[in-house]
Amino acid sequence: MNKNLTFLFLTLICLTAFGQNASELNEQAKKLIETQEFAKAVPILKQAAELGNAESQYNLGYCYRAGTGIEQNIEKGIYWFSKSAEQGFNDGLYQMMMAYGNGDGVKQDYNKAFEFGLKCAENGDGTCMWNVINCYYSGMGVEKNMDKMLEWATRLGKLENPENLTKSGYITSVRLQLAQMYRDGGELEKDLFKSYQWFLIFNEFKKDFSYIKQQQIVKEIEELETKLTSDQKANGQKEAEKLLGRPLKNMENLYKAEL
């Protein structure tokens, strides 16, 4: 019994030291990457990656994929991306989604692309959420499912807009799509009041869209308001804020386009 306990104790010490070592190596490599010393970073990344550090596995995959600091090897790049993805590292999941979706370094497989994309989306990644929404809507890589599409579209639409214009654009775009789909009916049950709430939420970052497009949407909002009851118009902001989970901050610009 004592020997078994000693063995377990030593094993825990080794695992802890291993984990710390991998983390330290990862930090060393990141500092070298920050200073563009990729050739020096790669050997350290290899050590950390082999010890199981997910971020180093991703970064090593990127170096192989791009031929940065080491001779390009797409197969090895995919290998390390996959090791990172196995640990749930978001960038690794994203890269595997894109690889299978585009057939880049692997045989194109929309089902696998969706599986990686869904895991990435579950980590809260807006870009992956956008792809999952489109997959459920179109039936690409997964059975078409409008309930799931709506679930993910709502989750994406409720995210805060980041500084990154592309990522912010996905969020603002899905808000507009929800507003228009609820207004028009068909694939979603028609609900003008729900549509109005999503138009108000869209208004928060409509500057992601062109000035001309904003002008067009202002007209859509004004037209929609003519079909609402006075109570719906009065309660629209309150209900939109309840849906979004935070106050709306751009209501004063609802009826004008922004530069």
C-alpha cells in the first residue's frame, strides 16, 4: 500500500512539473514570436507542443502551415492543429474547421468541418457561430434545422460587438437577418414586434454597414413602425434590452445613418 501511495505521489509531482515546464516553454516561445524571432521560437514550440501545451501545438502548426521559422509542411501543420483542437483550443478548432471546409491539407469533408465548427462555436467564437448558423440554415455538413439556426443566431446576435470589424460585422449582420426574417415570415414564424426588437438591437452597431445600406434600413424600420401598435412602439426598447441583456446605447440615432 505504501509503495502504491509513493508511486502515485511521485507521478503527481512529475505531471505537475511537466505541466509547468510546458507552460514556461510556451511563454518563452511567445516572447520570441512577439519579437519576430521565429527560427528560435520553433524548437521551443516543439518541446512545449510535445509536452501537450495546446497553444504551442497551435502555434507550431501555424509555423509549419505558413513556413514561418521552419520549412513549410502542411501535413505537419494539420497534425499540430488537430492536436491543439483535441484539447479544445479555440484557434485549433477554427483551423480544423477551415481545413475540412476548404479541403486545405485534408480531404474536404463538410461533416467534419461542421463538427469542429460547432465545438469552436460552443467556446463563444463569433466567426464559428456564423458558420454554424449557415450550416444549419443550408444543411451543409449537418441536417437543415431552423430551430438550431435560430438558437445560434440569437446567441450570436446577443454578443457584444468587438473592435475587429469582420467579427463585429457577423454579429450586426445576424441581427439584421433576424429582424428581416421575423418581419417577412416564411422560414421563421412572422412576428413584427420581435422583428422590431432586433432592428433596435441592429441599430447599436449599424455603422458596420455602409452609409447607403443604413439609409435603406432606416426606411425599413420606419415602415415597420407603421404596422406596430402604440404599445409595441412604446415597449420596443425595453423588450429589446431584455432580449439583449443590457441597455441600448444608440437609440438617438435610430432614424439616421452614421458615418
